[in-house]
Amino acid sequence: MVGLLPLETEVVVEFGAGTGPMTKALLDTGFSPDNLYVFELSEQLCLHLKNRFPAVHVINASAADIMDLDRKVCAIISSLPLKSIPDATVSEILAAAQKKLRPGGYFVQFTYDLIRYHEVFDVGFRHVSKHVVWANLPPARIDIFQKI
């Protein structure tokens, strides 16, 4: 997922970091931890992330709280299980993300739904590409959207 981000990306937000595999991959590219904001709803996972990545901004809050950031966001990496979250919550998260993303900003979404991306992306985003990762167990799909 990280390799699909444009190289000129400055501020990145990660939704649903879990234990931090994407966070680590992003930092391994040399990305500045000062420009990385991680939103994780689980307090326990936040503590883990703060211990593992002390220089990263780890925020124990809903992804919809991205509006509280005082920086313009260039890209969002999301591992949120959008198909399992109530539609109203997904709409709230995506509306906030769209408002916070700079024009032309990218939203990279990881999902196990190999058929179709979540329909809330049809408003305000352009589907740029999809990649199926067959080596992942189970296979996963990565969709890249660009803010219109």
C-alpha cells in the first residue's frame, strides 16, 4: 500500500493502524514521523503504537476526527473494514476525509472485498486504480482514489 503513494506526499494520515505494519512500512521508506498522523480507535492498540513508534502522532480517536488536525493532508492510508462499519459512520469518515484532503490528495483503501469498493467513494473521489494482492491470506484488494 505504501509503495502506491506518490513520492511527493508530505502529510499522511493512517486510519486503523492496528499493530502498525503500514506505519512501519511507511517509516521504512524514510518518511518523516513528524508528518505521520495515525488514528486508532482502540486505546490498547494506541498504547502499543505509541510505544513502537514514539515519534509518530498517534491519536486515540475515530477517523472522522481527522477534521481536528491543523494540517492539510496529502494522503490517507486506510485499513478500516468499511464494509463492516455502519453506513452512517462510513459516510461521516469519508466526508471528513474528503474535506481534509488537499485537492488531488490520495485515499488508499485496503479491503478483503475483491469485487467492488465501497460506494461512498463514488461521491467526491475518482477511482484511480485497484490492485489485488493474491499473496495476502486471504487475498486483498487495494484501491486508490483521488479527491476531485
